[in-house]
Amino acid sequence: MDRLFARITIAAAALALVATVGCSSSSSSSSGGGSTSGGVSATEKDFSITLSSSTGTAGSTTFNISNEGPSTHEFVIIKTNDAPDALPVTNGSVDESGLTIVDENEAVAPGTTPALTTNLDAGSYVIICNVTGHYEAGMHTAFTVN
């Protein structure tokens, strides 16, 4: 019960933060910086993750995340040769302890569009939502870096 309360509190705080900075985010988005410099659009819904491209080039990569679902999601980038649906699951979530987590956004609130910029080496990646039950419901996709 305490974990549920903590997640609700975090989601409420994230929504308040988005509302506070909404105007500045809109004006910086209109400059097109992320999209014109090779950003990858990522759409999260209940229960899927869709990327505008399944491949990228090594180096700095920006994921422009859009949560179009009614639930808060995570955006976790894992470097692995495993298939997107073959990660180890314990109690409804991917067991991240033995995996190479490259970067993540732990609280993508509904209706928000955060950007996540990270450095990616060549290799295979899986991008997931690791909110309990979401990975098993289909929130995972492959991403390859050349």
C-alpha cells in the first residue's frame, strides 16, 4: 500500500511540475532542436512503445517521449542481446539487477512530452516500461545502434 501511495504522490508531483513549466517547454519545442538534430520520437500508450525509427547511430541520441496513455509510464533503455520480450521478470517487473541499464526516465506522466538525451554505443538495446505489469502487457521494443 505504501508503494502505491508513493507512486501516486510521484505522479501528482510530476503533473504539478509539468503544469508549472508547460509554457517554457512549448516555446523550446517550437524551435525544433531535438527533431532536427536526429531525435527519435517515442510514443508510450497503454500498452505499447512505438519508435519513429528502430535504428540510430552511435553517440548522443535524444528520445522525444510522448505519453499518450492514461497511466504514468517509465522509459528504460537497456543494452542487451536478448529479444525485447525475453527479459527476466520477477513479480510483474523486469529484474533490472543483472541488466545494463543505460538511462531512464522513471515517471513519464500522461499527456507529457519529455526528452531523454543519452550516449549510446553501437549494439542492441531494448526499451521498456518497467511499471509493474506493463512490460508483460507489451511495453517493450528493440532499438539498434550502428
